[in-house]
Amino acid sequence: MTAELVRGQNHTLPQTRLEIRVSAGTPVVAGATLGDERGTVRGVEWIAHPGSPQLPGLEVSQQAAADHRLAVDLEALPAGAHRVTVLLALPVGAGGPVRFGAVPAPFVAVTGLDGTEIATFTLTDLDAESAVSALELYRRQDAWKVRAVGQGYAGGLAEMLADQGVTDPAALAGSIQEAVTRGLARSVAPPPPRTPEADRVRHATGSADHRPTAPPSAPEPPEPLADPATTGPAHTTQPHTAPGPAAAGASAAGPSTGGPINYAHPRRQHAAPPSPPPAAPPAQPGQPAQPVAGDATGWSMDERLYNQIWGMFEDLARAVAAYRSAVDFAESRMDQELDRALSDPRNRIGGAGDRSREAARAKRDELASRAREALDRDLAQLAAEAAVVEPALPAAYAGWGNPVWHAHRIPMEIPMALRIGDLHLPERTDLRIPLLVRLPLERGMWVDSGRTASEAAALMDTDRLRRLAMETAVAHAARLLAVYPPGEFAVHVIDPAGSAAGPLAPLVEAGVLAGPPAAGPGGVASVLAHLTRRVDLVQMAVRARAADSLPPDLDTGEQLLVVNDFPHGFDDRAVTQLRYLADEGPAVGVHLLMVADREEASAYGPVLDPLWRSLLRITPVADSHLADPWVGHAWTYEPLTIPPGSRVLEQVLAAVAAARRAAGR
């Protein structure tokens, strides 16, 4: 039976290999410190945090997230460690809440490796605190116990570390927050909460009133449901639920009450949509239910597919996390058993030592084999789901090779999202999850043309890589043009040296650009001044609620600026304008798509670091650089490629041009 603890209460732990699951209503930083008999932390080597996530017997997440899973093996802790304190803190400078009193009460659960809850604790009565000691595991008379602590610190992470006895806590707190900022910059932004359908006003009216009034903050992981105390078992056998471990703190949602749709996917059990999703074919006895495209909640098929894809993404992340954790524990347990067996000199001679080694390795292999079998079942279920989902995707969600593009018609309203690539993990590289970004774009994109971007890029000729990066940017611009109604999306191009004439030819020949590609210092300055003026005017109109006062020649449709070979051709003023567009533009419909090698921009020093962090980095070749918001895996990003010999890009751009002519644009 689960022990529901209150502040100060303790409970005996029946086992030493555990998981500590944290569920919060906002991204939090999770860490842990080790203490000796007096609770003193002997040094930074006894602290696990995002910048240094692993200690013997302890592993924490590498980034801020709404859900965390901390792995603990109490028998593998360093000698002299008698206490493990779990720490939570709000990230600094991420644009989120600054005190725990402004977010739902965090929920912490101590579970076994099979997901069975041992003890839970809800951290209530927090107010101005921005950091909190959640609970501690401590040794008492050769037995381990857990105690609910809930001690908050208004002074934040530095004050909490100082209370733990850490030397120079402010410096350590700063390095932890810096590591969190780097993790947020490389993370894949999950779907934000949807606004009610009545608030989804298209920009076809030309009014600036409907645009968001502030730029989005750093990407936030999906929020858990409101009542984390109703968490069920970690594994489930129901169809269309997470095949791997479910998210901590997730539970089935109740009936819809007409509020915003929640995009959290743990267990894929959300409020019922207005119309039922497609029914799954009946399963054979003893077999799982057959997957169905669109088998998720939503107000339309596109929304159900969108939810289903993000659910598959999370399912794969958590299934692989469970497998890797199980294998790591199997290796750790084998090392411990070998150390204990060989610590006796008598076992080092003769067959006793060999038998101990064989037994330890056999147990390790058995545990790893069981974990692999569970993973293979999860992967097979996801592969079957992907096989039925991919052919059913609309053009905005589909790859270039999908036949849906050959029959594509320019829509009258924008879709929910756009596919910009695929993601996969090394455990099964052929299982690809579409990477979707919400529309209108909430952050710009940067196509990395540097040779150090990945192993594949490092082996490629520099000129070939740069051309491939620009071709990738052109393909993304074409997809955006194809999914917006005629005249509601404009593309501007800055090509200072005119070096991208070849890759830009499809856009130029189709006549779908807002103007010729800008070249030279004069062209760069003209385009940047035009877009900066647009941002300023729309921002003023939004703040004054005076959309009717905008100049009649101002295009209020979405604008995309494609920049080739940055920072070539950019002076200090142009760099400042570009940073301004990156920061302020997305909120009022101006977006960046940059093709650049970050190393070449190093002459500007750290002044451009905020620019790179504000953009979603993608690559023209496969590269493992994106992290999921749940467990922080390094995912391999695969760019969308046009099939060899295909004319689909030219056909799509021709359809865009024809739709514009028909609409008189």
C-alpha cells in the first residue's frame, strides 16, 4: 500500500533500487545532494544536477522539465553517504514563474523499478519560495527510510545549497542555471496548451488585434494534469496508452468541460473530443488492439493526428528511458556483486571467483534481456502505429515523398502544425517520429551550415554543405507557403553575396517571393528596415488596440525572412536589427529562417549567443542534437528530403503561384 506522507513524516523503504518521480505544473530543475552521517555535503562531487547529472548510485535529469525521473541505487552510493536529499528549483530567466506559490503544488513519488509506488508527497503551502528540499532518503540502523521535507527557500537555489553546507553556493547555483539554459535552447518545444476554438482567429482579416501581445518564452514541457495525487501504476496494458513507463503524476482526465484542451500525453487518456475518434478494429484474443490513425482526442482529424504524433514521441522517449535505466542498473548491480564476491581474498583463488563472475554476469544478462524484450514489445507497437499514421497524414504533416503532396491544394486556413523533419533514437533507427512545429511559428529556425554540426557534416565538402543547407531552407519556405491561404504568407530573402542563386531558383522562378533576393549592404539594410518597421507598427497597434490605424500598404500577413550565409554582409546595425526581429518578430508575425555557420559568427563574440538560443537549430544532414522535454534523450534529427528526380517542389510552388493569381494577390 502506498504511504501518502505529510511534511515531516517518514516511511521505511522496502528496497534499495528506486525511482523518484517528480510532477510539477511548470518546468523545474531537479537535483540531489548526498550527505554524511551529519547531513553535510562534502563537496560538489556529492551533488547531482543538470550540469553533472550522474553520481555513483544516482542519476538526475539534464534539463528543466515538468516531469522528472531520478534513478537511485542506495547500495551503490559512495562510501560515507548516509542521506540523499532531492532538490527542486524554478529555472531562472526562462520567462516562467518565479515562485512556487504561483504554480500547482509539486508531487513527488518514490517507486520501485516496476513502477509500484512506495511513498508519495505533495508539496503544499509554498508561496514565495523558488527552491525547495522535497524529500530525503536516509539510513537509520542499517535500514533506509524516506522523509517528506518540503523546506522552501525564498532565496532560491543558492540559499538552499548554502543550507546544505555547500562551499560557494552562488557560483554553483549559477552554473546549474546556465546548464539548464543550454538544455532549454536545444530542446524540442512540445505542444503548448490550445486556446478554445473561438480564440483561433485567422489572420485573413488583416487585423493585428488577434496576434499574441508578447513573444513566447523558452519551450515548456507539457503540463501534468491538475490532480497528480491520482497517479496510477507506471505500466498499463490498455490499448493506445504509453507503451513504456507513464509520466509521473499523470492520470485519466475527466469529462471535458469546454475549457482549453490539455496536450499532455501520459497514458493518452484525455477528455473526450466533440466527435469520437475512429474505432479500432477488434483485436484477436490475447493480442493488443490494432492501431488507428487519428486515435487521439481533438476537435478535428488534423488535431487528433497532431496529438497522436506527440503521444508517440513521448511513448518512445519513455520506453527507451526505461530500457536504458534497467540496463544501467543491471550493470551497476553486477559490478557491486563482483566487488563483494572478490573482496574476500579466498574467492580470488580457485573456482569460487570464476563462479561468482559467471553468476553475476548471468544475472546481468537476464535483467538486460528482460528489459530488451519489454522495449521490443513497445517498439513493435509504436512501429505498427507509425505504419498506419504516416499514410493518413495531411500535407502539412507529411514528408515530401507522400503522395498527398501531388494532389495538394492551397488551403483556406492554416493547419495546426508543420512537419520540419523526423526524429529517431539508436535503439530503432527505422522508427521515425515526425517533428511538428506549431503554426504560426513561435520561434525562428536556424539551418546549421557548419562542418562541425555532425559527423556527416564534418565529412562533407564545405561548399556542398552550404548549398545543401540553403536547399533545406528553401524547402521549408516552400512548405510554409503551401500551407497558408493565398496572400497570407510572404517570404523575403537576404543573400548578401548572391551565392545562393542556384538553391533559390525554384522560389524565384515561381514568382512567390515578396521581392528579388536582397544583395549587397544596401539590399540587406532595405529589407531589415522594412521588417523592423512592420514589427514596430504592429506592436504599437496591438498595445493601443488600434489595428484600424495601421497604414493601408502594410502587409499584416505572416512574414518569413530567409537569411543566407550570416554574418557575411551584416554590419553592427544590421546585426542589431536581426536580433530585434528574432526577439520581437514572432509575436507579431515576423519569423527568421537563417542559414549560418555559428563558428563564422564568433567574431561578434557572445553578443550573438541570445540569437542562437532563440532559434530552433536544424541541420541539412542527420545530427543528434535535439532533446525531448520529458527525459532529455539526444534525438537524431533527419531533415526532410525531396525524392531523387521528383518535381514535387516545383509543382507545389506552381500551385502557390496559381492560387495567388486566382485570389488576385
